[in-house]
Amino acid sequence: MLRRALQPGLSRGVLGRGLGTHRGRSTLDQNGKVPEIKKKVQSVLPGGAWNPLHDTSYLPPEHSDVVIVGGGVIGLSVAYWLKRLEKPRGAIRVLVVERDHTYSQASTALSVGGIRQQFSVPENIQLSLFSVEFLRNINEYLAVVDDPPLDIQFNPSGYLLLASEKGAAVMESNVKVQRQEGAKVCLMSPEQLRNKFPWINTEGVALASYGMEHEGWFDPWCLLQGLRRKVQSMGVLFCHGEVTRFVSSSSHTKTTSGEEVTLRRIHEVHVKMDRSLEYQPVECALVINAAGAWSGQIAELAGVGKGPPGTLQGTKLPVELRKRYVYLWHCPQGPGLETPFVMDAGGAYFRREGLGNNYLGGCSPTEEEEPDPGNLEVDHDFFQDKVWPPLAQRVPAFETLKVRSAWAGYYDYNTFDQNGVVGPHPLVVNMYFATGFSGHGLQQAPAVGRAVAEMVLDGHFQTINLSPFLFNRFYLGEKVQEHNII
Amino acid sequence: MAAPRAPLHLVTPVWNRGTRGIRGLSRAVAPEGSQKKGRSLLQFLADRFYDVQALREYLLRKQVLKVHQKNRPFTYIKERFGPHAAGAYFILKQGGAVKFQGKEWIRSDARGHFSLDFLKFQAVPVEAVDASGCAINYQGLDSLLALKELQSLWLQRCPHVDDWCLGRLHPLANSLQELSLAGCPRISERGLASLHHLQNLRRLDISDLPAVSNPGLTRILVEEMLPSCQVLGADWAQGLPSGPEEQSRDTASPIPA
């Protein structure tokens, strides 16, 4: 209609008398503005060049059912299982917010990549067994038509845990639990250990447990990229930004015993764009905190832990950053192809890397020696003082070695009991946690993703019961202590 | 790095840039055969319609399920006739060959039929299994691992035997003396590292493994790992420059002043 109005002489519409009807110049056409106005109006019409709303395709959407904070292996695993278990197909809109798309500080990319079932908590063993089954069939789970299959480069070499006299009894009971859950672990005496691995010095070793199957190490970057590719093909949206604020509302209720309780519900997540002040408020129904080492900060933003200490409101999420070093060295006469992932009784560990007599290893520092997690600089003296001596004592060939390179990464360290936090928060009702794994998150990621997705979609755990890992345990003081942590 | 595996069966060639619309389709498809044309058409439609994409995913899933079906366990035969008979039945069904202790090789013919006489053997152990070219995978190894007195296992050119399967062979460590993995496309040096459990192994064939990144070095490391085993396979000098010719070339070139 407007187009017809513009055509001179055809209508008596908006512009009043037809423009061309007057002889000579009309009163409107004082300075030649009319052709300009005509051009502008024409460009507004569909097909024109002018976009009145600027391009916002780089911003996340305004509404999303689930917002996953953190795009590492845990966050992507949750996204994958949410899209896989949803009914009907396409029912749930998922947004993954990741601050750093290069994953330069992410624990996933910097991980040594080991997977084992030699834990003492049965739930940890079940999580690891499920994840192994996922990794074995990764090309069925994460297949994208027309894309090449994934090769996660799994080394089925097993884990070898060494125990001194003090730890031998604990190791035996652990192995019993592991066998009950279905892990294939065998116990070896120092004699058998020497026969099997002649390069080990068994002085001080009372017992060793060796995983025969389903243990080893793999390439975490490949798993991450495979998950990313699959999750994008399933319709999950990615956003390159940082979560800066949660907008929530509170409601007060009384418990059965008459106490006043404040429940919070998150309504919006403010996602700030990278290197700019612009932010997008994303309206959401659920938030999943999979931010890894920074989960504690995200939880504080959501109001977890704001209250008098000792109460449920005042219980913070006890996940903090801890820095760990990994060193790569070359040892020409070192152990051969059969080298498993060796974990010494004192906490030092190493594994073979490739075919060229290179080895990766490190050690967890004690509480007093914890390095400052402000940056990812490597302390080489730590290797000289804390890593090399125990390893050289255990493997005499390591007395001559040359450090090739080293890097540092963060653990999302759970200061309470060094095991993961999974499930909803009791007071902030729509925030779910999937964090705090303290160094074994990668090997449990597929199973944890499934557990959180089941919690979100069904309200309870189905395949693996992770009730011991809920948030409540921090308030109730029930530790799920693991006796086998690197 | 190791040679990349061939893409999944339903992968089609990269779509050219100059193909827009239905008319572009006929120009892009090379006149090589109706099968390729059909697959390109399917890909073209799958890029545009969710239903066709779901159909392609279903077809892919069906291929995977076919392999699973081939590797199902035969629990009835195992309960009735024992683990050796069940293992033999499994291998024969896949198209391989079995040798019982003291008997001749039993093979299935070209049409997949084989005689069921071996079911009458009472607890005669299976001595050798020839599973060359069979679609045996991780699940299917269940039937093989029950054969506690297996001495010789040939897994040549099996397309689904990978590193995970090799990690599973340790229960056969007491009896296995000969293992052949020649030509398996999915086995790499990482799986070979888990063969050190097989201490009684005397002959190991690891020739022609495309996924092994450095065949010569791998063979040396495997020989070190299994000292009493004869390792057949890659020539250890493979990949090294030939010495004397290189040196003569060097002396021939003029030294820059």
C-alpha cells in the first residue's frame, strides 16, 4: 500500500496530493529532500538495504530453558545427555556459556587424561565404569553423519597403585569393593611386581593393585571436540561470554517444623560478551553450574552461601582453584611399552607418553605447599624437590632424565571431601551443580552428565544413584571420603 | 600421527561450491554410477529436511546394530553344550574356522553352512581359532575368552578389532601361544602395549597395521616387551634413510666456501 502511495499521481494517501500532479515544483520539494525521503522509505520496505534493528547474532538468545555455565567436558556432557534423553525431540532449548573458547585454562584440556576404577567409594567406581563404556563406544554415541569417526587414542595399559605397609590394609579393602562393582583389578606382592615389571624397585612396597582392563589414559581434547561437534549437531546453542549476574526472586515458606526458609529461584542470567561491556539477559528455567575450578564464584553470584555460617543458607560451595603441575621428561633407558600409569604410595605418579621414551608425571602437593593459583606458571623447583626423588627411588632408570616441558592446570578442588557435587541446591531451587571433582572429573564426565540430565528431566537419579554427592552433605557434615586421590 | 581411519560408511564426497538448488545437483554429481548419485541426493535432502536427516541417522544406526547382532552371545548353547562348543559355534557362524584338540579344522562353506557334529564332542577344548575377516568386536570376544585352552588365535583383517579388544585378551595368557593381528585397521601401538600379559606367547604377527604410527619402532618395543616371543611384522629398518647412498651424496655436494 505504501508503495502505491509513493507512485506519483496514483493515490490520495499519506503524502496528500500526488507528488507529480503539480506543475513545476511542489511546496514540499524545497531543497530536493523529497527524492531522499522516497529513497529512505523504499529501503525500509522488505527487500531494502536498511536494517532498523542491528545484527545481534553474536548475542545469546533471550530465552533458553537450560543455561549451562561452563563449556568443558562436564558441561558438554550434561548438554549431550539432556538432548539425548529429552522427550519429545527438540523439547528443551539448551545454551552453553563458555568464557574462553580456546580452553586455555580449562582443566579438561590440560588434563593428563587418565581413567581408572581404583577408587574406594562405590559410586566413583560405577561412574568410571559407565564412562569407560561410553568411551569404548564413543563412535556410536557421538556419531555425526558425514563427519569422520573419533579416535580418542586410548591406551589400555592400566593403573598400578603401590602401597606401603601402612596403606596395605586399606588397599585390600578397596580392591574388594572394586571387584564387587565389577572392576578387574588384581593384587600383586612385591615378588610378582618384580617379575612383571623388572624396572621397579620394590623397596618399601608392601602391596600393589593393578587394573587389568578398562583403565588407562586417552586424549581429553578429542573427547571435548567430539562432544562439541555432536552437541552442536543436536541443536545446543553456544555462547562466547561470561556470566556476571543472576537475577532471582525469593519466596518464604515454613518447613514442617515451623522454621522460616527462603527459597530462591533464578529468573535471568546476565551473560557479558567477551571484551565488551555489553550483556544479554537470558531468561531461563534452570542453571547448571559446570564452571569447573570457578564454580565457587558462580555459586556465590547465585546467592549460595549468603547467610549466617553454620546454617544451610550460609553453607558455601566448597570448590576452589588449586594449581597442579605436570612435567614431561625424556629418559632413554626408561620403562618400556608395557608401563602402566604408576601411582606411588607418596602421591607421585607418572605414565608413558608416546613411543619415544617420554614420560608424563607429577605429584600432588601437601596442604602447606599449595602453590598460588593466581596464574598458571610452572615451578620447576617443585619437580626437583618433590617429584623426581620419589620417582627416581621407585624407578632407578629415572635417575638420568631430562625434563622436556611442563605445564600447570587447575583442579576444581572440593575442600570438603575431594569428591564431586552433583544435583540441585536445596534453597536455590533451579541451580544444579556438576563440579568439584578434584582431578577425576574427566574420567567421570559422561556418567555425571547422564546423572544430571536424569535429575533435571526425571527428578531423580536412574542409572547411577549419586545421592551421596548431593549438596546437602556439606551442611550435614557427611563426608564421602575417598582414600585414593592423586 | 597414525593414518586416519576411513570415514563412516555413509560419508559422501565434499559438496562442491557451485551447487545451488535442484538444477545444481545434476551438475555436481559425477556420472559414475547411480549409487553415488543416490547418496549425494540423500545428503542434499538431509541438509535441508530434518526427516531425511533422521532417516540417514537411522540407516547408520542399523549398520551398527547389524554388527551387534552378529556378536550376540549364544547362551543356550553355552549352557547345554559347554563354553567350547559355544565359542566354536560363534566363530563358525561368523564365517571363521575352528580346530578342536585332536580333530581337524572345521570351516563354514561359502554359503555359511557348517556341520554341527562338534556339539557332540564332550569337553574337548578348542585349540585354534581362525577368525580372519570376521566381524568380531569387543562384545563378541566374550565367547572367545571362555576358551581357556586356546593356543592359537588368528584375527587377521578383522575390521572391528581395536585396542579395547586387545586389552581384553589377558584371560588367555596361560595358554595362548600364537596371535596374529595382521591387517587389522583399528589396532594401534597403544593396544599392542597391553599384550605384555600374554607371557606364553611365542609367535606374534603385527604386520600391515595401518593405524600404527611407527611400525619399525613399535616392533622393536614389542620385542623388548615380550622377550620370548617371535614378532613378525614390520621390518625395523622401515622408514630409516638408507645409509651409504646418503653419505655419498653428501660428499659429492660442494662445501660452500
